[in-house]
Amino acid sequence: MKKILSKTILLLAFLGLSFHSVQAQYVTIPDANFANWLDTHYPFMNGNQMDTVWANVYNGSNMNIPNLGISNLFGVQYITNLNSLNVNYNLLTTLPPLPPNLTYLHCKGNPISVLPTLPNSITNLSCGSLQLTQISNLPSNLTTFYCEYASLSSLPQLPASITSFTLNFGSISTLPSFPNSLLVLDLSYESITTLPNPLPTSLQHLIFPNNSVTTLPPLPNSLIVLSAAYNQITCFPTFPNTINNMVIVGNPFTCLPNHIPAMDAATLAMPLCQTNDVINNPNNCPAATLNCNTCVIIPDPNFVNWLNINYPSCMNGNLMDTACADIINETQIYLNGLSIADLSGIQYFDSLWYLDCDNNQLSSLPVLPSLLQSLNCSYNLITSINNLPPSLNFLNCSFNLLTDLQNIPSTMKSLGFDYNQISIMPALPNSLTTLGCAGNQLLNLGSMPDSLTYLNC
């Protein structure tokens, strides 16, 4: 009995030693900085010795080790459950095989010259340094690519899964084709002369300032952001009305194919391209098309902005649809203090009876709606008024530069032209009840209508 028990103990001891030898498989981590960090953060380390079996099943998912002076990442491949790896700004010249389940890899700021084949599990890749000259492949499941300050001359084929592509502050001049899945394309501060044609149909952000692009392909109708500043573009394609953020300064264009609300006042002031216009269109850009038989161009950018805010369904940039119900049926308009210099287009508001456009930059008035009854155009720069609608019964044109006032409608009841430069009293209708004419150069008031009940001259 004792002999049998002794054999059993020896057998169990042998099996225990054998089991331990299978479970504990150690490798040496050669980089002291990496080993120290691992030893501090992971239980499968003993100094610079890693138990690879334990590391293989360890459930730690994130490794954030930027700027630690690490030059060798050997050992990371054994942490197979690793999900996110950040080794930015270390001293790595190459990468070892990476864990098979890795989805986030951030390795920018390392002197890596060639980015090796990466696991297809990676969805988010951030890389870049002046030493980086080649990317061997991009993972098939990649959705986000970010690279800056690289010396790349070309790129591998992009996976169909990619949605965001950023390449900044480098020297690349040749681009691959981009899949239609792409939503964001950022190529700021590169050496690009052309963009892929066609652009992805789903593209929402197109950003390529400070390049040498000379022409643009057609812009997709999905576009929201266009940043094309400081290139060499002379002719732009039609701008989709979906754009809400746009910067195109620093290009040698002289006219535009169309105007859209996202443009600033200076851009909206640019003329539209017209055929045979050697002054505004010396580059012979394609002429702007209205694409609307009832549309007219509104020339004043400040008036355009106001119209786009208040009648968005009737506007396409600086094009106003004169058949739009909101335009035809509007009865009252207030345009105070908007720096408007040209009210052309107001005549299409067929039902308008009240218009207040005081405190602007108007030097003249366009044809006004025929049903207009009340007009306040004080505090402008108007020098002459002689085209008033016959239905007008209230007019305040004080504080302008008027030298005369002609053809006052016979329906006029209240008239104010204080502080102008009028020296001869205009012919006043018999319907007038209120008159203000102070601050002019009148020497003689002449005869007043019998209907007048208030006079301030």
C-alpha cells in the first residue's frame, strides 16, 4: 500500500511539473523601456520576462504608451486580445507582427520608413513621420486613415470600407482612386495638382487647402464642406446648394458658376461667368446657367443673404424663382440696416404693400411693386426718386441726397423728405395730409394743398 501511494505522489509531482512547463513559456522583452512599462501594468511580466501563454489569454484591451523612448516593440504580438495600441512619438524604426484582433493603431511620430503589412482587423490607423516613404498595404476593414508629415510618393489601393482619409503636410502628388464609401477627404498642405475624377458620390467633406490644384472635377451633391483655399483654380464647377461651409480664397478665379448661401459677402460679390465676357471671364470658364425659366439673378450679396434666410425654398444661391408662392404672396418686408446697395428683385413681390428699407447703402430705387402703399427708404444715399407706384400713400425718404422729387402719386397722404438737398418744392397732390420737409434748401414753400393738416418745414 505504501509503495502504491509513493508512486502516485511521484506521478502527480511529475505531471504538475510538466503542466507548469507547458503553461509558462517565457520570452525576453529586449527594449528596457517597453519591458519596464509592461512589468508595471501587466501581471504576466516578471522583470523583462513575458509569460506568452498568460499574455495570450489576458483580457487587457488598450495599450497607451506614447513618448516613452521605446525603440523595439517585440512582445506586443503575444497580447492577442489587444484592441487599441498607441505608440506615438517613440523611437520605433519598424513594427513587429501585431496582435490579430487589433482595431486601433496609432504610430505617428516614429522614424518608421516602411509601414509593414498590417492585420486586416485594424479599422483606425494613424501614422506619419518624415522618414515614412512607403505603406505596404492598408487593412481591408480600414475605415479611418490619418497620416501627417510623411514623405510618401504614392499610396496602396484603398479598401472599399474606408470612410475618412486624411493626408496632411507631406509631399504626395499622385493619389489612388477613392471608393464611394468615402465621406471625408482631407489633403491639406500636400503637393497635389489634380483630384480623382470622379469624386466619391457620398463625399461630404472635401478639404485640400495649400496645394497646386488647377481644376476640379464635378462636385457631388452630398458635399457639405469645401475647403479649397490657396490653390491654382481658375474655373470652378457648379457648387451644390448642400454646402454649408466653404473657403475658396487664394485662387486666381475671376467669376463663379453660381452663388450659394454658404459664400461670404466677398465671394457673393464675384460676378457669374458669362460667355464672351473678356473682363470678368478671361479664362473662358463655362457660363453660369439658371436652370430655371422663372429665375432671376439677385445682384446684391446682402440682399441675397436676407432672401436665402427668409425664403429658402425660393432661392438657389443668388437665383430667385419669381414664380415661387412665398415671393408672390409676401405683403410686408423689413430690410433695416443690412448694408444693401441694390434692391433689384423687389419688383417681383407682387403682393407687397409695405416696404421698410431704411439705413442701407441704396443710391437709387429699382422698379417697385405696383401694389406698394407704404415705403420707408430714409437714411440711404438716394439722389433721385421718380418711379413711385401709383398706389403709394406713405413715403419717408428723409436723410438722403435727393435734389428733386418728381411724379408724386396722386394717392399720397403722408410725405417726408427732411434733410435732403431739395431747393424747389415738388408738386404736391391734393390728397396730402402730412408733410415733412425740414433741413432742405427750400427758399419758397409755394402753395400747400387744402387737405394738409400737418406741416414741418
